[in-house]
Amino acid sequence: MEPPHIAVENLSVSYAGVVALSNASLRLNQGTICGLVGMNGAGKSTLFKALMGFVRPSTGTIRINGRSVAQAQRRQSVAYVPQSESVDWDFPLNVTDVVMMGRYGSMGPLRNPRRRDHETVRHSLELVELWDLRRRQIGQLSGGQRKRAFLARALVQGASVLLLDEPFNGVDVRTEKLMAQLFMAFRRERRTLLISTHDMDHVTGFCDQVVLINKTVLAYGETSEVFTRENLALTFGGCVLDQPQKRPEPQRGSRVADHGEGWS
């Protein structure tokens, strides 16, 4: 039996003594599209940073494909697509240059691209429908095109786990539809996607599972079971939201945190 793609157990993270995430636990298996839902400041970015090894947990463990975060990083098993990039948009880099950066971990110290690197970059650019714009300076792309370029940069790593922070924020309709189609294809390839989003329609539309977070993981599991009025009220600080339409035919059970006592 293969290990889950993501396994987080009792994870806590603090910044300068302030707790950002406390005793968070979740498991995501292969071929899962999982929405990550919570208010701003609820710990979504902290969870992503911990999964990428950008912050050191104060307690708890993280395993990616059964390995430590450091081992997973060396194997390029996990890729991150941030909500926005700190980029000098006037710097003379074209789209191909940006996407090729995702291959740096597979190159030698001189970072000389080989034939396989060029082929991988071309394939990813074709997937995100940017091959015809490959020579365009990155700052000349639209917002949606930039999002697709940075998704392509993550794809060339060949990661089995993709972490996406608000991938649909500020994109055009064409990009939104294309990315949704790609995410479905990645699921068929048995990749695991953890997608931070504020758009409930995206969660109910194509996410198999959902993680509800508010300084800890409040609940996770099948979208049809976890996305309840009561759970959403807990997630959004007591605000009672309209209950999203449930997806039919749940495949896995949900798990709701019983803080301090494991899972109920």
C-alpha cells in the first residue's frame, strides 16, 4: 500500500512566539483535488510554507510521499504556485526563461539546459497554451497568462504534489476553464492538488475533498460531507453561510478534529 501523498500530524507553527497553526492534522491520498478553505490569517499560507519547508514547525510531523519535507524537496516531489510573484516585470526574461527555472533542480551547477529540459518546457507551455508566446517578455503577459506561465514552471518539475495558492484569483474566463481542465487531468495522472481558494463554487465544482482551517484543521474529507453549514460557520468565525450544494456519491469519509484527543 502506497503512503499518502501528504500526511500532516499534530503540526504547530509559531512566528515570534505567536501561534499561526496549532495541532493541525490531515491526510491526502493520490489522485485527489483538495480545496483549502479559511479566512485570511487562518493559517493557509503557513500550512503551504510548512509543506514546502519554508518554515520550521514547533511540533508535529510532515511526510510527502512517505518522506520528510527535505527529502521530498530533493526529489522535487512537491511544487508550489504562489498567489503572486515578487518579480521585476521589466527584467528581460521571456516566458521560456521563466518556465525553465523550474528545471534548475534537475540541472548541473552551471544550469545548462539539455535536450530533455527543452522538451519538458515545451510540453508544459503547450499544456497551458503559451507555446506561441514563449519568446514574449514576461511583463508583457496578461494576468491570466502570467498565472499559466508560473503553473508551467511548477509542472516542469514533475512533482506529484502541487500546492496552489488562489490559482483562480484575477484570471480571465479562458484561463479559469483551462486550469480547471488541467487540474482534472492531473488527478487522472494520480497527482495530488491542494488548492487554497475563497471561491466556494470552485470547491463544490471539482474538489473531491476539502480542508477547513482556522488556526488548526477543523475538518477534512469528502466535500459532500465536510462542506456543511455548521462546519463553515466554525471556519468563518461564527458567520453562518449559505450551505453549498453537495456533490453526489461521496467516496471517502470525513474527519473532524476533536482538539487534543485526535480524530472522532
